[in-house]
Amino acid sequence: MPSTAESPAAGSAAGGPAKEIVTSAAGAPPAGAYSPAVRAGDFVYISGQGPLDPATGEIVPGDVAAQTELTLANLAALARAAGGSLADAVKVNVYLADIADFAAFNAVYAAAVPEPRPARTTVAAGLNGILVEIDAVLHLPREGGS
């Protein structure tokens, strides 16, 4: 079940939480010491997601297209847990193990991320056993927000 938990950290100047940690059982568990996503005001920062099975946390093998589909599903699960969707993304960073996989990645991404698409950076990176990792920033105004 998706969940959102407030951080026990200090509150904001308005007396509310400075940040809230967002988690989702429908997405992959963190592979290290970090929060899956953090809401700060009207923005949600989703940590890098990869092609991990949500039930086991294990890497799901496959080509870059298959790994991109699962990675985007994990990203979308956290967006839903925060109360949004990939349509709310304003910035996305993509890391590919091999930049030669860009066209295959981009075809899957274009089918999954609705117009108007967010700003995006795509770079080649030394990934550990996966072909793609994606993080995102969502704009999700709170009630009465901008």
C-alpha cells in the first residue's frame, strides 16, 4: 500500500513539516541509505529508480527497453504515492550505461511520459549491473499552493 510519512526533522517556518518522506510498496525498495522520494513544499524529489522488482528488490534483467519500462513503472509508483503522476514531472535525469541505447530508451520514454514532457538530461554513466536509472522532480501544489 502506498504511504507517505512525515520526517521527524524540524518543521518549516509555518509550523508544518519541512519535508515528508514518500514511500510505496508498489515500487522498488531503496538499495541504500536514502529516501525513495521527498516532498518539500510543492515539489517532490524522486530518487533514482532502476529496473528492480518491487517485491524482491532484485535487478530484473533485459534489454534497455524492458529495463526502461520497469524503471518508469517504479518512478510512477512513487509519483502516485505522492499524489501525482509522471505528468507532474518538471525535470527528469536519465542515466544510461551505454549512450548507444539512447534511441531504444527514448522510444519507451516517449510512449510513457505524456506531453508536455518535462525538461530532461540524459547522460552515459557507470551503472552497477543495470542499463538505465531515472530520477525526477514533480511539481505538486498543495491545497492553496501555487
